[in-house]
Amino acid sequence: MQAGLTVAILGATGAVGTRMLAQLAQSTIPVKAVKLLASSRSAGKSLTFRGQSLTVEATTAASFAGVDLVLASAGSMVSKQFLPVAVEQGAVCVDNTSAFRMVPTVPLVVPEVNAGALREHHGIIANPNCSTIQMMVALNPIRQAVGLKQIIVSTYQAASGAGQSGLNEFYQEARDYLNGQQMTAKIFPTKGDQRHYPLAFNLLPQIDVLEDNLYSHEEWKMIHETKKIMLGDMNANDIKVTATCVRVPVPFSHGESIWIDTGRPDATVAQLHQALATAPGVVLQDDPQHQLYPQPLNATGTRATYVGRIRPDLENPGAFNLWVVADNLLKGAAWNAVQIAECLVAEGLIHAVA
Amino acid sequence: MQAGLTVAILGATGAVGTRMLAQLAQSTIPVKAVKLLASSRSAGKSLTFRGQSLTVEATTAASFAGVDLVLASAGSMVSKQFLPVAVEQGAVCVDNTSAFRMVPTVPLVVPEVNAGALREHHGIIANPNCSTIQMMVALNPIRQAVGLKQIIVSTYQAASGAGQSGLNEFYQEARDYLNGQQMTAKIFPTKGDQRHYPLAFNLLPQIDVLEDNLYSHEEWKMIHETKKIMLGDMNANDIKVTATCVRVPVPFSHGESIWIDTGRPDATVAQLHQALATAPGVVLQDDPQHQLYPQPLNATGTRATYVGRIRPDLENPGAFNLWVVADNLLKGAAWNAVQIAECLVAEGLIHAVA
């Protein structure tokens, strides 16, 4: 029998943290004990793991003694502060923040695409951005079976990408609007930015800060994370990528309208269907005759990435449009992190410290 | 003094019809009298035009006697039935439905782009699809100043595109969801189709019916209307166009994420800004430093097309991403129709029958 692991969840009370705990409970990871870590504000709260009530502790450097696996989703600053400490004490960390994603020696992993990169880990593995992950799951089978030269993506991203506080603000705005009240925005488009706008009944073409090159940081992530995951180098140009990221008034699950050039003028929808039908993590949902296609309401609460509306670009042979939906908090965050941990266990890349 | 026109609004009680009446009231068109026409179900209702209460009449062939101008938005079947009758009696018709858009001898007009096509009219002028119109207003100045070879568009379309009944269903769903009730869908994605799905807190990648070539009819319209408006031929291939149309849980104003290839590798954002800053019907709203960009909540109730988030595709010289928003019921329907009528009057292309 494999020794059980002591698992710490850093940011345990957040929208992603609570789901990490639930995904861990349903995972194949042998768990000996769970530590729930958060800010001092959340210390003392209780959460349930496999029927057992656990108390949330305030995070300190001492919290990681005896911890084998850290699942982190408490913000970049917290990850930068604590994950090196945890690694020093022998833990392996799967980090859902952007803190270490672009460090060349840190694997950035979508298990369906580049699980092999885990073998190179030095204690920290980065979970990609939510919108990147579902695009990788959908496009990698096409890349392998047919080819992939160019990606142009427009996202339709859910409110919960801004965490529980963003979700609460969104619901309150929706109630206020329907009751004829003024909407009050303090979080969207991006917490801490200068201006805030209502998301309810609106569209916000800004996710994360807008940078000097005119792209939002979310768009930057989609471009460079794609290259690192698929090509091993954040600046490789074998696959061209551009992105427009838009927040939409949907609570859960991101949609993506993706145009790709496979570079194969003779490629067919049938070939793409065949590649996707048996691809890991993908549910092909593409039956126009019966009006079947991916929808956020159906994807929410599931681990899969749904792909549909696959159409050839009628004037660019080898190019296609597709529509991809996945639960941003599960495959886009909590499940992908736990899935990485499952791979680490399966490959013998993590061991009990004690 | 110019003789006043007798104007009939066909479909006067609908989401577009009521706005046609309001836009007509604010227009430069010399109006002698207004006739409000609708189905027998709506007959007897009252609407106000320039302070005067008018009664809605049931539409019959006799309704068009003495009418100089018809603004029609009562569905394709109604337009096909009555507009030829109205033309026979001497009226000029601006039709907001898709009934005649692809008839080669019927001008399909966005006044900022191809007002000249009005001179060829034979009594019926077609108003383009809402999502096409705002894209044309945004892209034509770029086409003229820089060039335009290819368009890849993803839409974020508002619930009101499905009319007042769609809007009502959407609001009811939103209330039900927030109250923890089951949502009931009878209209979206498309009235009369086999299956219906909730739009509130969801995304529906189907607008109008899905056709045998896998594209939705809305996507088909965006492709072929663009070619007819910009190139004069619905099948011309000087500009390649592909589209993905998605209904989003927003009541008013469509968003569009548009990727274009200008065909000019040396083109700059500054050139696009310059072209758009003085373009008719365009409000350039592109100041990332101050987080200014187009939003449905700000566009709603106005006649303009808002353009922002203009960024060069960092790996495809001459290609750009942009974000375009306009009120789908005004510039996308009622205002564009009344604006066409203003052009007809200004060009002497319409005259009082009596």
C-alpha cells in the first residue's frame, strides 16, 4: 500500500480552494491528512473533507512542516511568499496563480497535453490560466492529428474567474438592475484597477490589467502560455497566437470562439471530429441537426472540455472555426491542479516527506 | 417647402417598430402623417408620435393607399406579403427583415458605406442584419484608408435581437435563476426551432437556424451581406469573411471581436485611429491607459458605433484585433432604416404619392 500524502490547500476558502478540496476528495490521490490554509481573516472557518470537518488555519511559514503536496490558489503574492518555503521543507506545489508560470524551469502543465513536462519539476508546477487550459485540451488533438499553425481566439469569460467576491458583486448587480436600482461596481473589470464598471447585462473587454503593448494581461497569458505548453518556449513562433478576452455576464464556465489554421489545406471537419471524439478530457458536442453544442449551463460542475460548432472557413482551406466551453473553476483551475497531482503520484514524482 | 410624406410603420408595436417611430420623430424627414400597422392582435393599441396619440391598425393590402414611405419590421413573411403591394401603390419601402436582402436588384445599405446604391432602388431597400451593420460602419473607414483583405468575427449578441418576446423571456429567466427557480425557455436560441435553451447566465452559439453547411443563418448573413455591401456582390471574394455568432445574456447592444487583415504589412494602430476618429457614425473609444473601451451599457440608446481595443496582431504584420459595440435596435435596425429614409429624401429619391 502506498503511503498517504499530507496535502495543504493554500487559499482553501476561495472559489477555487473549496473546489480543490472537493476535487481532492474525489481523486485517486492517497490522502493521509489535509491542512486548510488561508488568510488570518478566514482562520477558524470549517470545511468538510470526506465527511470530516476541518478547521482553516492562518498561513505561516511553519504551516508547511510535514506537508507533501500544496495546492495553491490564494493569489500570486501569497504563492511567491510561501511556495519556496514549502518546497524547501520537501513539499511539491501545484500553483494555480500566475506567479511562476513563465519561469523557464517551472513546468506549465495541462495533463492531456504535456504531462511529460512534470518530470522536469523542481518542486513547483504551474497550473495555466483558465482560458488557456480549455483551449489547449481542445486544440492539442487537432494539432496532433492534423496540424496547427495559427490561433485567433475570442473569449467569453465567466464572472467567477474574479473569485467569490467577483461572483457576489455580479449577482448583486443583476438583482439591482432587475429591481430598477443603480448598479455598484467595485471589482470588475479588474480588482485594484482605477475604474470599475458593472458586469451584469454588460460586456467588459478587459480581463486583468491593460499593458503597454495594448493587450490585456489575460490576452498576454493566452498567447505566451499556449506557446510554452505546446512548444516548450513562451516565445516560440511555430504556432502564431492572438487573443481578445472579454468578461461576460455568466457566473460559471468560459466560452471560446476559436479560429485555427491547421496548415493542411485538405483537412476536413470529419478529421477534426475523429481527433476529438477519442481525445482525453474532451466531450465532442457537435450535432447541428439536433442543435447540440457546448453551453456554460451544461458544462458547469463537470471536468470535461466541450467542443462543438466545428466549421470549415469557407474561403481559407485548412482553417476552421470552433466553439469550446469548460468550467473555469474545475478544468480551468481546481480539477487541472488536482489532475496534475494525480499524475505526479502515478509517475512517482511525489513522495511522502515523513 | 418640401411636401410632407405619409409614413407607414409595419410592425409598429415591436422592439424595432417602436424605435422606428421614435427615430422618425427625431429625424429630418418631413412627415405629414404616420400610419401604425401591425397584426390584428395589436390593432387598437396606441403609440405617441411627436406628442400625438396614434392608433395601431391591422395590416391589409388596402393599408398602403397614399403611403409614401414604409418602414417594415414585422418579419420576413409579412414583408414578402405586403411590400410588393405597397411598391405597386407608389411607396418606397425600407425593409428591416431578411426577405429581400439577397435579391440582386435590391440595394442593401449602410448609409456610411454605400449610400450610392440607393440610386438603383426599385421601391424596396433592404436594411442589413444588425450584426453586419455595426461591423461595416467600423471597418469601412479602415478599408478606405488602409485596406481590407480578410475578416474573422466573433459576435456577442444581445437578447433584444429576438424581439420584445425574447427580451421578456430573458428577464424572466434571470429573475427565476436568482430566485433559485427553474428557468423555462420557449424562444431562444431561435423561435420555432426544435429545442430551446435558457439564455440567462448562459451562452448560446446559435442565432437563427443551423444550415447544412454547418453555419448558422446569422453567420451566413454576416458573410454574404458584408460582400454585397462592400463589394456589390454577395459572392465576391476580394474580402474573405468568416463568422461565429453567439447570443449572450445582455439585453441591448451587440459586441463584436473582429480580427482583420488589412493586406498592408506596414499598417499601424495610429493609421486605424486616424481613419476612425473622423469616420461618420463612429465613436473611437480606445484609451487603454484610462480603461476606456466600448461597452453595451454605454452604447444603448445611442445611434453611434463604438470602436476600441485596437491592437496589432503581434505575429501577423498588417493584421489587427478590434472590439466594436452598437445598439442593435438602433444602428442595427431602427436608426439605420430611418437614416436610409433620410438619405432617400436628401437625394430626391422619394416623393409624396398624392
